[in-house]
Amino acid sequence: MYIYTNEKKLNKNKKISRYLTAVSFGVLIAGAVAAFSPQYFTLSFLALILGIFLSQASIAMTTRWGREPSNNNIFNVKLKGLSDNFSIYHYMEPVDHLLVGTAGAFILMPYFQGGTIGYDENKKRWTQKKASLFMKLFGQESLGRPDLDTESNLKKVIDYFNEREIDFPQDKIHPVLVFINPQTVIDPEARFKYDTVSLDKLKDTIRRYAKAERMDPEFIDKVTDQLPLDDIE
């Protein structure tokens, strides 16, 4: 498997996530200290609100860019052993992690949420049970709307291929929600709209698609020749 990473973009955003975390803590501490002085009560309240907003933004940045090992390294390790018919692109256009090979194109979307992950077919939404309420409130453990994220990323990849006049079959483009947390349980009874797997099942998922209908390696070579090495900063 060939690996391409926009290291400059990754390192830049890692620094931003660290700075944002430091600033958010500073604002929260300043607000807490100011709360002891009645004349600064209003400023304290505003600082605390701002600090909470900044802390949530810093958690989102850290989850995407600042974790160690980084998301790209996690995927590289778990996908080690895939043949040279596969290439993975990290932190380039159009999505953070795109794997292209004879099994198709895979939009890899990492999630760190805990609990039991399922899917409510009636509401057309993912569900999260047995997760820590504290972490949901303060650690961004809430699952949110991965369906919207997935559809947005899928559109980005389709549009990107079209812009580059890459005739990649749309039914061979597969979003994969990958849950990194080893304590997370994927509900085996759930019928997910998109592939939703634990990290340990990621390579098996790719190989399952390869066995079902293998794409022409020469076509994949032509596709990867047009993919985004020029997007590396």
C-alpha cells in the first residue's frame, strides 16, 4: 500500500489545537478567578461562556488533529499488508482519509465515541447507548449526526472525481465509519446505512469488497495517477 500524507497541514493543525487548548484553559481560569470579585461578575460570566465554547472547539480540533497516535498512523498500521494496488491519502482534498484500490474508494471516518453504537432504522439515525454522561457533556463523546457527515464527505469525493474527470463508479465509493476506541461495541443486530466497524474489522471490510468484485488494477493506476499529490503543501 502506498501512503501519502500532507505532513505540513497535519503539523500546522496540531499546533493550532494545542494553542487553542491552552487559550481555552486560560480563559476558563480567568473567568473562575474573576467570579470571586463582585465587580467583575459580568465579565466572569462572559469569560466562562467563551471558555466553554473555546474548550469544545479545542476538543474537536484535538480529536481530528492532535491525538497520538494520529489518525493517519492508526489507519496505516491497521491497513498494513494491503497490496500495492492500494493507495491511501491523508489530509488532502477532498477528505481527511481516502483509500483507493482494486476494492473501490473508501472514505475512512474515524470516531472515538464510546458505548454501544447502533442504528435506528425508523429515525434513520445512529444511536449511542451506555456511554458516559459526563463525557458526553464535557468530552465530546456524543455521537452527533454521522449520517450528515457521511453524506457530505460522499458528495465531496464524487464532486472531486468529477472535477478531475475521473470516471470512478459511484457505487464503488464507500464511506466507512471506523470506531477507534477499543471499548466501543458495534451492535451486531443494527442495520447500518453505511459500513460501521470497529478498528480491528477495518481491513476485513476492505477485503470483503475486494472479494465481491475486484476492480481492474490498470484502471486504479490511472485513477491514482490523477489523485492529489499536488495537494501536499
